[in-house]
Amino acid sequence: MDYLYVKNLSKTVGGPDASFAVRDVSFTAVPGEITLLIGRSGAGKSTLLDMLGGLSVPDGGVIRYGDTGLWPGSKQSVREARRKLALVFQHPHEQLFAATVRGEFHYTLRPFKLSGEEREARTAEALELFGLGPELLDERPHELSGGTQRRAALASVFASRPRWLLLDEPTAGLDHEAAARLTGTLRDWTRRTGGGALVATHDLDAFLPVADRIVMLSQGTVVHDCTPAELAARPAMLGDAGLLLPEALALGSLLRWHGVDVPAGLPAPEETARAIAAALAAGARRGHGANADAGLSAPEERAAQAESAAASAHASVCAGSASREAMLCGSVGASAASGSQAAAAGAGSAGPFECGRGVTPAIEDDSSAAETVQAGTSDRTPEEVRSPESGTQPASAASGTSAPAAAPRPRALTVGRLFDPRTFWIGYVLLSAGILLQHSLIGLAVSAALTAAAVLLSQVPFRAVWKPLRAFLIFTGLSAVIAGLTLGAGQGGSPVGFDPHAALSAVRALSNLMLVLVLGVLFPLTVGYLRMKQGVEQGLAFLGKLKFPVEAIALTASLMFRFIPLIGGQWNRFGRIAKARGQGRSGKSGLGLAEFRIMALPFMFSLIRMADEFSTALEIRGYSRTGGRRTRSLTLRMKARDYAAMGVFLLVFLCLAALAGILG
């Protein structure tokens, strides 16, 4: 069987202070089952899916689909593994790029080299699976409604008949009815075909009823690997992933606490409704009337006996346990079987589901609040949420949300935040001017040393600098080759020769620009686009009295810097789509030549749409009218260290100018 086998998978992100996005992740997913990846935002779910889908190379570990290795693996092995899987991004309709829906299916099925008859059969089967008709094939994807686009995109993925589906937040943006249809389709597909599905999701209410296995991630590591039944029996495990109870579990636990005999696990809504009706009928028969609360008062009566003790413990736990608050929120209580006191109310005016901004953590038996806090640490074994007999009220949370976390640590003060942006503007201009004055090898070496020092001090990851630098180095090398070519002056009468002095002169002339380019890359990454704009506006504000369009120039410069990474991001996004749907035909991180031919037009359309949306946003915010007085959220003020830094920049410029004058 094509088990998905993951062993000790790790991936780091960032520059010098790289951190683990995924660390030592190991699990096995079984074909024919739906396995959920759950965790807070940033827990590593999408990074893990990218590696499992072959879009990202792990730093270490093993990924295997059956006997076929994706990582590590040969080129042929990787290709075979990727043909066994299909990756669906968070918004599937964004994967559409062909001129027609038929073209989408053709692109997806092209790697399989199917006959025309087989291709049409798979297309019809996939369309029928998602309730779409064959008349849709000649429609343009981007002219369809949003829901139809999503179904067409999913149908094109299912047409490849993958052994494994990797889905990233597939129910994002769907209403309850549409999400139920999607989960039902996924469940039917796994049972009918024997294929496996790995789903990264926050929507536990939608997927828990159909899931077979749950892998919980927290800070890039697996904290639990369990079944839905095990999770229903021990919902406190969700706290280890920083999550709160989904609505279904919270409602069931709440009803049990009130004495309703709700079936254990994840009962169907009909079963829960029957249990509520039975409890109400029992209460009416006991003579309490037909009121909904009349027959469900036993836990409340027990709780009322210990309200003051509960309030004291409640306040103690809430004050001292940020980690436990991030785990679960239930009422303070103890076992009814042991005759201990129970609590259902919070301190002050807090309701049954409140603990400051959360709710009260559960305390087992006669343990003190301090012991409960200790139980919430990372080296503990997760304890069960109290059973209905214990009288402990459960947590309540909306599905897809995370438990409130402890207060974040203050962000370290970086160089970009340490100085005023006007200081960096002046420094950038002075350093660039000094570098451009250099024409000697010594002057260029000194300039290169200064640029390297700036890179180190900026704390910007080197990979962010290397990408544009690599492109410029390639351009410099090609320019040197072209500059060194000579016609009719080769040795031995050769018609083509090469002049190394001319090539060296070209390299020397472009070296200044290369160093200025590096500084230009560092500037926005260190300071930030908004602060750059604020620096220009306030630094040149005095020119506004001369009717100089300071605001327009500042906005234009800021947008230029801002759109360069946005364009790069769109390029990478289309590269991911091409790689995910191309079944390994391109090993590049971006668009290869074969993919670019197909995606060039959609890529341009995406840029035009992005620019149109951005211009609309600017107009709404009043930027269509310049020259007016605006309210600033922040007024920049120069400090002593800023003047000292500008003095250093000026001194460096004077030294570079003197060096250029001496060496010529």
C-alpha cells in the first residue's frame, strides 16, 4: 500500500537567526483515510504540506509514498512520487490559468500521456463528482462564479486520480453547507478509490466527523497523533497545540455537565437533539415543569454549595497560569463520585465561560491551583476533561480559533527601528555617491568592505540580498564577455578574439552599480516601506511651501519599492502553481520556460488586477488628491544618535571622496 511515511522531517527559515518551521516531524498516514494536520497559525502546517508536495526541499528527514522516495530520492523517484499526489492550495480557484476549463484538465493530465478517449473519460468523471456539466468545458475559468471556479479547480485536481490529496485549508471561505458537501465528497472519494487525504485545517467542526487520524502540530513539532475518538475522550490534548474546543465537543461537554445524557465521542446532531429532548421530558416528569432548565439543575446545585471556594481558585489560576489558559478553559470542579466540592461560576461578574478574557482552567480532584499550573507545562501528560459525572463544566470555543496565548515577548530593537528613517535616507545617498566616485581597484575594495559591513549590521537575511545580487552578477559576467569580444583581431588570424582588459573594464564599471544595488536592497528591508515614505515626506516637507509635490514623490518612491517584492511574490506563486500541477516537470522554484509560455498571460492579468485593486484602495483613502494637509499617525523626531550617525555617514563620504581624488 502507498502509505505516506514521514520520518524526522525538519526545515529552517530565516537568515542568521534561522528558526525551525518544522522540526523532527514523524508520522504515518494510511491510504483510504483522512488525516488532519491541526495547530495554530504558524505551527508549520503549510510548510509541511509544501515539503510533502515536493514544492520545498527539507533540511533533513525522509518522505516516502509507499516504496517511492520523494526525499531523499533520485530524479526518477521524485517524479514517480509526485505523480502519486496532488496538492490543493488554500484558494483552489487561484490555480486556474488556462484559457478554458477544458484547457485546465488538459494541463493537469498532460504528464500522464493519456489517449484522447481516456482523458475525456477522466474529465467527465471529475466534473460529475463535483456536480458540474460538460457544457462548462468551453467556458473561461475567470468568467465563472466563485463557487463554480472552486469546484472546477478541484475537479481538475481529482481528474489526475492521485493516490494522495494534500489540501491546505480547503473549507476557507465556504459556508457550512458548501463545507459539508466538500467533506462528504472527500470522504466518498477516499472510500471509493482507496486514496488518502492529508488536510491542514482550522475547521475542526467540518472535518472531525469524517477524519480517521489527527496530527497536532505546535511550534513545528508533533505534540499528539491520535484518532477523533481519542480526542473526544481527551479534549485537553487540543491545548497542547494551542487550540480551543471545536463547537461540537464544547456543546457536548456543556450538555453533559448539565446532566444531559449525550452520547460520548462525536454524536450526530440528531442524537444530540434526542438527548436534549429526553432530558427535558425527564425534567417535566419530575414535576419541575416544562422549562428547559428545570430538569437539569443537579450540577448547578452542587456548584452553588462551593461558589466562594471556586471563585478563590478561579482567581488564583487566572492570575498565575498563562500557559494553562492557553490550553483549556473550563470551570473549577472536582469529582462528584468522591463527594468533593464543584464549581461552575467565575469570580466577579464573569460568566460560566469567562476567565478574564478566557475562562477558568480545569482543576483535577483536590489539587491546588499551583498544581494545576504545573500540569499545564510541556512535560506533562494531557489529562482528560472531566466526565459528566464529575460536574466540571467544559471549555467553550468557536471552531477554528486558538486558545489565548501568553503575552508575547517584546520584539528586539533592530537597526532599522533604532534610527530615524531620514538618517538612513541621508546615509544611503552619501554612501551611494561615495561608491560611485570610485574607479580604482583599491577604492572598489574599500567600498565593497563598507557594503559588507552594512549587510552584517542590517541583520537582513543574506538570501534576501543574494537573489538580486546573483542576477546582477550574471548580467555583469555576460557584459564582460560581450565587451571583451573583438572581431578580426584574434590570434593566428582568427576572426574572433577576446580582450581581457576590455572585459575587466566592464566589470569595474559595473561593480559600483552592484554595490549601490546591494545598499538599495538593504534599505527597504531594514527600514520598512512605510517608514521610508514617512522619512521622505517629513524630510522634504519644507519644499511643500514651494509647491513641490513632496507627497506624490514620496508615495511614488514607496510604491516602487513596495511593488518590486509584490511582483516577485506573484512570480513565485505562479511558480508554485506550475510546479504543483506540472507533476515535477520543472525543478525550478519559479517559472520555467515551458510553464512561462502558458502562464505569462495569467501572470500579467494578476499584476493588472493587483494594480487596479491597489489604485482603488488609494483613491478610497484620499490619495487621489495630493497637497492637502493630512493627519500623521506618527511624527518623526531626530535624536542625538541620529545626528551622530549622520556625522559618521558624512565622514565616510568625505573619506571615499578623498580616496577617489588621490587614486584617480
